[in-house]
Amino acid sequence: MAQSPLPRWFTKPLLGAVAAVLLLLGGALPAAAEFALPPLPYAAEALEPVIDATTMTIHHDRHHGAYVANLNAQIAANPKLATLSLEALQGQIAGFPVAVRNNGGGHWNHSQFWAAMAPVGQGGAPSAELLAAIEANFGSLEAMQKQFNQAAAGRFGSGWAWLIEKPNGSLAITSTANQDNPLMNLPEIERGTPLLGLDVWEHAYYLKYQNRRPDYIAAWWELVNWDEVNRRFAA
Ligand SMILES: [Fe+2]
């Protein structure tokens, strides 16, 4: 048997130390494929008086944060998750357990929600192209908003209202339950590309509006970031 050039009392502890350092490094560094909570694109109080700072902080840090943490907790049991972008996951959601559907949907939905709002007076206006499409599909911007408000107010329990662009290029209003969204490949979903989505879970409005969901919906239009909606429509 070939003799190691180094004595056993030296090599064994050395290998052990190298392994310990690698384990420490591995444990300290987050896996590259983990999903991350995006920061709010404005201060928590920036959307007042329509949405109060406390609601924004709890909604983003705790609710959205929990969706991200719970989604990451699913990676070990569903390793395919680590190979998908958040958006690609939505289109393949039927192949995953309900915990991935709820938390993966929650992460995507809230990420688009923060981006689609801006402080009052800073959200711009619909582009000429988007306005033309809205008028062609709904008759007017006001008619689209009325239909959207009805979908948002009429969603029983928790969920979302959406303005979507359907695969045939037309625009439509739809609503989804819980944390589902129009990108999901599920039979009960009216599918399309979301241009605008409104969270009508009670956690989004209850501190300020209590049971007055229609008041929250009506006020929320003041926050719509049309520049972002225009960008989604153009893309
Ligand atoms: Fe929410």
C-alpha cells in the first residue's frame, strides 16, 4: 500500500478543517437561485393619504416577505423551482403543489403591485397607444375603470382584479381568487398578460378603510403608475 507523504495525524484534521470551512461558507451564502423580496420603489409613507405607511410596511415586509420565505422553503422539495424565473414559474404553476401556487403567486402579484403604483400626481397618464386600445375594447377609460371596479368589489373573499391583454391582443378585465393571477396555466384562469393588478385582500386596506372596499378601490386609481402600465402594454 502506498504511503501518504503526510502523516495521518496531520492529513485527517486538515481535511476536516477544509470541509468545515466549505460547510460554513455554503451555509452563510444564500443559494443563487433563491427568490428575493424586492424593496418598495418609494418610501412606505409615499402613497399617503390613499394608503397609509403602516399598511404599506406590514403589507410589504410581513405579507410579501412571508410569500418569498415560504416559496424559498419549497425549493428543497421542488428543485425545479431553482431553475425557473418568477415569471416563468407562473406559466408552469399547474405542475407544482398548492404551496408553490399560493406563495409563488403571492410573490409575483405583489412585485407587480408595488411597481404599478406611484405617489399621487406622479403616475403619469395612459399613453396614446394604450388609451386607443382601452377605448377600442371598453368604449372609454371611465368604462374600463367601472368594469375593473366591479370586478375588484365583486371578488368574494380575497383576490385580485386585473386589466389584461389577451393572447389575441384584445384587452379584458378579469379577477382571480387568493394569490392566483392571469399568467397561471390553470383551467379556471382567464389567461393574459397583466397590465394592471389590484390587491383586494383585506390586508391591503383594512387599517384605513375597514369594510369599505369600494372606497379603497376608488381612491387607489390616484396611485396608478400609468408609466409602468404603458411600459407593460408596449412590451
Ligand atoms: Fe397583498
